[in-house]
Amino acid sequence: MKKIALAMLFAGVSMMAADGKALSAKCVACHGASFEKAALGKSAIVKGQKEAAIEAALKGYKAGTLNKAGMGALMKGQVATMSDADIKAIATYAAGIK
């Protein structure tokens, strides 16, 4: 019985986890479907970057402390409503694209 309860709890938590692919839909216009583009011809290409680096950059943009290639204000607006879980999910998804 305990195993069933734990399995149901785990399944519920997994379904509530942020979906990085769905959350990254607004990133596609500038960064490409596989994060293969330099946004507006200015940014570094996200594809190939480590999860921690992507997460740190998104958090920096959200906090307003990062302004790579003059993209700080634009990116701050893009990530302003994202939770830390959302940012983590996007970073995990983007870093996993091969």
C-alpha cells in the first residue's frame, strides 16, 4: 500500500513539474526551435551551453543584473514572469537539445 501511495505522489509531483519545451515556446522566435540561432544576431547561441550557465543567465536577466550584447532589457521582459522552476525547466530542456 505504501508503494502505491508513493508512486501516486511521485506521479502527481512529476505532472506539476514545469515543462521546459512548452515554456520555451516564446524563445523560439529569436533563438530558434533548437536554440541554434544568435538572437537578433547579437546573443550567443544557447544550444550547446551547460544547464547551469543557461539557468544563471536567465536568472541574471530576470534580476536585471545581466546585459549581454545589450539584450538585458529585452530578456528581462521575457523572463519577468518565470518562476525559478520555470527557469530551471527551460535550462534543462535547452541544455539537453543535441
